[in-house]
Amino acid sequence: MHARITQVRILPGKVQQFAAAVDALLPAARKQAGFRGLFILRGGEDDKPEATLISIWESLADLRASEGNMFYYEGLSNLFTFCDGYPLMHEEEILAGEFTPQHSSVHAVKQSG
């Protein structure tokens, strides 16, 4: 399995809109061949929020094939309107890991900001 790691700075006061854009992106992501999941980690200070997006793919070929899907990238483009600067993106191979959610999916946490 492989992961695309994307790091962004969220514009101050835009965390809720960013979370809504993540929710809007998920249906397009689920339609991608080899897509296995998406995690959004929030960090940074309240006045300088940051996020790390980790998308999980069955293979490197699936990950790279997703880059050619315009619907998926339109969703990412919308997501990035709530970000400051350019995202940092890279690929990594997943050597080991396990995630057993209590529910079938984890939804974006709505926070003030």
C-alpha cells in the first residue's frame, strides 16, 4: 500500500469550511480505483491552523492514476481555497500499520475557527 501525504496551512477562521470541503471531496475519492481511506490531522496554533492529509492507496499505480481524474482534483482545488500558500505533497510506501475504526467511517470534526 502507498500514501500521498499533503501538508497545508489553513487560513485563519476557515477550519469549518476546510472540514466541509473534506466531506465534499470524499465521494469522489471513494470512486477512485485503489482508494482505501483518508485521514486529516489538524495541528498548529488556533490562529495558524495546519492540516496533514493522508490518503491511502492499494498500490503506487492507483495513487498515481488518481492524479489524472479531474473530478478528484477539482475537489482538492476547492479544498485548497481555504489554505494559505501551496500544499507540500509527497508519496510514501506503507510498510506496516493497522486501523480498526469503531464506526464504518470517521467524519471531519467540526470546530470553531
